[in-house]
Amino acid sequence: MSTATSARLPAIDAIKAVASQLIVLHHLAFYGPMTDVVYPSAEVVVRALRDYALMAVPAFLAVGGFLAARALLPRLAGLRLRALPALLWGRYLRLARPYVVILVLAIACAWAARMLAPHPDLPDAPTTLQAVAHLLLLQDIVGVDALSAGVWHVAIDFQLYALLILLIAASWPLRRLAPGYQARFVLFASILVTVLSLFWINRDPELEIWAPYFFGAYGLGILAERLARRSGRAAPILLLCVLTAAALYVEWRGRILVAGVTAVLLVWSRGGRNAPAWASGGTIDFLSRISYSLFLIHYPLAMLIGAVITRWWPASVAANAVGLLATWLTSIAAAALLHRWTEAPAGAPRPVAVQA
């Protein structure tokens, strides 16, 4: 989700920018009183956003796998085993800095919204168990209600990264037995988990609180990163297409199609480096950098603005439409501030412990 790189990858920036906007629009179309009022006047648009915009999430998962593989796999030979927990802790901190701020904001906005205009979509005041579970990214595992929309994705992102770290740790004996094969083992293990996810685990909704359920999309991104390093593109793209098509033949899932298409785009763009001119502009760069903060902050603002509009203009289609637009634009501005004060200070690359 939130990843700093030394050089721009415009194709990845474009995917993150577009996907984050679609997720925000999905939540605005799905939750809250404003969209209920606007719905009869814009049924086609609202339905489309409700039904299809959330499928942008697998694009984030595939990009996340790609960036994790890009950051970790080429450096395996220089990593110390004891550095792996530090990498995992660093990932948690990068996710948690804006996440904790948003949890506090979500609780405050929900409280204010309940005072102004109660609505079924508003979360109740949190219990101690809820608060602790959210801080530990265990809210779905322990079965407590979410304090904000989309917090499940933060927990899954961390789980997926942790699973990749575990695969790297499992490869450590190869450093002595077969030097140079460690990255191949991690790739093979990742492909194995990807296949298990695509053809079995991802077809069981009861497993969707665990990383392996989503590793199909994440693993396609890992595979795309390795394949994008090859000189030719036809064979890698064909491999990704065949793997995705086979998974869809077993059971059609739109989210797997999106993940497969994203992986193909990552290879086709030579690892995100090649992209149309519009993807290299400042707007896409800006929206990509704030995508994680935007993902977190838009729903608390939607709760508060929706309550204000409902309190004073409950039946006005125009006022509620303006409220939705104001929420969207305010969320982008607020995400820029959140990114500046929570993500950007931690964005500089840090040295990785190397083998002495």
C-alpha cells in the first residue's frame, strides 16, 4: 500500500491513483444517508459504483506483492536472518502511523455523527476489545465490528507481508546448502501458495480473514515482478494469462480477473517503468503518493459530512449530491495532510542489515 521508491514507476502510480479513487467512490456510493437520498436520481451511476468499483482492491494487492518482491527478493543474499523481524516491525509501523490517527478520527467523527443524525451505518462507541484488536490488526480474527470502512485491508496487507517474510525465513537453510538458490526457493514457494489460493483457498469465503485467501492476487504481483525482469514479454504475459484463465475456469471471480490483468500490465509496462504520458504527470504522482492516506481518511469524513447534511437538508437531492462531492474533494485534501505528517517522515529508504 504505502511504499517509497527512489525513482518513479508511472504505471504503478497510475494503478494506485485510479484504484484508490474507485474505492473511495465505492464507499461513498454504498454507505451513509447521502447516497440513499441521491440514489433515485442517479441509480445507474450509484449501482455501477456499488457493484464494480470495489474490484479495484485486487489491483492494490497485486501491486503490493510486486513492490514487496521488488524490495526483498533481490537483497536476500545480503540480509541477516535476525533482520527479518525488524523488516516486519518496520512494515507495521509504516501502516500504523496513519492508521492509528485515523482510528482516533473515526471514533470522534462517529461520535459527532451519532449526535447530529443517527444512522445504521455509523459504528457504535468502541469497546476496549475493539480498540486493542484494531491496534493489533486482529479485528476480523477476533470477530469485533470495524471502526471504519476498509480497515480489514490494512490487516490483510500486513498478513500478506508477514507471510512473505515467513517464506523467506523458511528458505534460510539454502544459504549454506545451495548458495544462490534462496530467491528461487522463495519464488517457488510463493507460486505454490498462489496456486493454492487461486484454485482452492480463495473459493472459501470463510477464509477471507486470512492472508492465504488473498495471496492469489498478491502472488500474481510477486510473479509479475520476477517475470518483468526477463528480456522478452510475450512468454511471461502468456504464463500469467494461462494461470489466471485456469483459475477463472475453475470458478469465475471478477476480483481474480482484475488481479490477473494488473499482473499482466506490470509485466507489459516492464515493471511499471513504461506508461502513457498521462501517467507520468504530477496529478497521478500526487494521487498515488496519498493513496493509502486517502483510503484511510475518506470514511470518517463521510460519516461527519453525511451527518451534517442529514441534520439540516435531509431530503434535498442537490444538497446531498453536493455533500458527496464535498466529501470526495475534502478527503483528497485531508489525505494530502495525513500523508505529509504521518507517511512522508517515514518515507526515506533505510539501510538494511547485511551479512557481515
